[in-house]
Amino acid sequence: MALPTPVPAPGSMTVPPLFDWHVLASVVILVALVAVATLFTLSARQGASGRAEWQQWLAARSRVPHDPDEVGVDR
């Protein structure tokens, strides 16, 4: 005859805390990879569309008048 299984004390855990830890780790890694891929895609798309406007703004801002003694030029 087999020995009876001892009854756990009230309030004690019946499942170990790291039971199926590899499933939890896989989900966390998958979510992190999706987040990184999303950020990379969004940053690449936004940078490509706004770059021409940014370069035009810089080009317009850095124009130097041909005559430095011209009246009304703040330096």
C-alpha cells in the first residue's frame, strides 16, 4: 500500500513559483521583439518623409547676405 500524500498547510503554495517559466520568458521576449521592430519601423518611416523639409529649413536659415555692410543686417 502507498503512503498517503501529506496535506499542505493552509495558505502554502501547491505549485512552485517558477513552474512553466520558459513560457513566460518566451512571451516577454516576443513582446520585446515586436516593440523594437515597431519602433524601428516608425522611426525609419518618419525620418524619410521629414528629411527634405528639415534640409530646406536649414538651407534657408543659413543664407548669408552678399554684402556684409548692407543696412538692416543683425549680427
